[in-house]
Amino acid sequence: MTLAVGTRIDPPLAGASTTNGTTGRAVTLAYEVAAATYDVNITPTAQPSGTFGEYWIGNKTVTGFTVYNDGAAGLAFTYSVTRY
């Protein structure tokens, strides 16, 4: 399934993964979107005790993105994707 630009993301794109530090963690979307014009919301799902660090999203494509953080690897998070 491919979504056209301007189409609401439905069903919602969401999931869970773990951090991998500055190496990054690649996330593959459940289906392809028409353009890489979306926001990614990240929520840590366990107490990181100050080790999550700052995080950023890179390498956005129509099929996925990469989550980077400057803290510890292996910390659990959930993500959701929204169109902007």
C-alpha cells in the first residue's frame, strides 16, 4: 500500500524498538508513505535514569527512518508517525 501526499496516515504507523546510540536504529514502516514529510514521536517506555540522552531522527524515507541518541544503547521506546 502506498499513501498519496495529503492522505491521512490510516491505519496509524506506530511500533516499538530500542536505542542503538549514535550508530542509530533503523525503523522500517509497516507500509510505504507517498513522501518523507512526516513527524516521528518517540517515547521512552522505561525509566532511563538519565541515560537516554538527546535523540534525533535522521534518514527519513518513504519506507522508514533512523533513531539516534547520544546516550545508552538498548533502551526501549515506542514511536508514532504523523503527517505534517
